[in-house]
Amino acid sequence: MMDIIKQCMENGESYVFRQKFNNLFSKEEFNHLLNLRPFTTVSRFLPTKRNKRLETYKALTSEQKREPWVKSLDSIPPSIIEEVIRTCVCYWPDCSRVNKQINDLCFELEELSGENCDAHIFFAIDKKLENSFGAHYDEATNLIVQVEGRTHWKVCTDKVNTDEVPPNVKDIDKYGVGIDTILNPGDAIFIPKHVLHEPKNLTSRISVSFPMKSREPWLTRPNQRQDRKWLEVDFT
């Protein structure tokens, strides 16, 4: 499988994997993160469109936000989180260490690509919810794994000229769709950067996106990697 990903990287090709990523992440792990305060802060919990109640909360003073014993004033109360996830698609960035499987896959992708890799967990609790991206291209190469639910994907064959094509387009079909498929749990799709793609929810869903992108070119230090050491303590 990693040989195919390497070939896709070298050739700039998209590819669909079937049932190669089972047991990467689970609904139980998802619900744990949803109730963990570090994952429900203003900087970590990101809806893909504005929510009035969340914006009102952000505008409160530190004293108004304060809850007993809660150290982070950026922690969003669960009642607001519940409202937000019922109204739009949301995602968590910086999730490459939520479990060992995801951390290990990030390491493998970094080794193959020579770039930095993260894990973004996207979720929609209602199939009618759509993210604000629509048909778009990214500045990072992506491997997207379907964890729960079913998603309809359209992916174009060739990269676009980013000087001529905006990041979001209304009609992806006119740009030459090469992949038109449905991802089920355990499936994944590899998409090179600057290739237009369009996901549409067929059910509620959870997916994990692995964006690969090098550090900004103006940085003079070498392209550093995350420390991928996985810690386990045996208390027996």
C-alpha cells in the first residue's frame, strides 16, 4: 500500500484504496475527544462556517467565560459545542497523536513524502450538513481516510493552474473529473495538491485527513519533523 502511495506522490496521481485503513480511529475515541477540554478550545475546535452562539461566546470577557476549576478560558462549554455540531461540519487540526495508529501513519507519510504531516479529524453528525469548502483544491497533498459513514467523492484528473483557477469552484465537472466514487469505512483516497475535489456526505460521517506540506520556504531552518516517539508506561 505504501508503495502505491509513493508512486502516486511521484506521478501526481489520485488513487482510491479499499478497506486498507480499518481500525484507524473509532466512534468511542471520537466521543472521548469531544468531551476532552483541550480538544474543545477556540483554537482546536473549528466549525467550517460561522455559528452565532459560538461567536457570541468568543466575544465575552475572560471573567464572563470563567468556570470553576477550568484553567483554560478558551475552553468552549459543551452546551455550545452541542449546538455547533448540529449546525455544521467541524474539524480538529493537530490530531496526529490522538492514537498510535494515526501517529505511525503520519510518520510513514513523512518518510515517503519528505514533508510535514498532520491529521485533521472532520465530522458531520447529519448527512445534510455540508462544509463551506465545496469543490476546491488544497495547498497540501492529502490522504483522506473514511472512518464512519459514506461520502461521495469527485476528484479531477489533473492539477489546475492556481493562477487561473480559484481555490473553490462551482462546477467541478467542467475541469475533468477522473474519480467519481463512494468511500465506505476503511476506504481512503489520495489527492495531490492543486487537484480539485468535492466531497458530499451521504450519511453522518467521520474522516481523518492527512495533509502533507513542507515548511514555509522563507524559513531557513531544515524541514523539521514532529517528534513521533510514542510513550507507553507499564505500571504493573
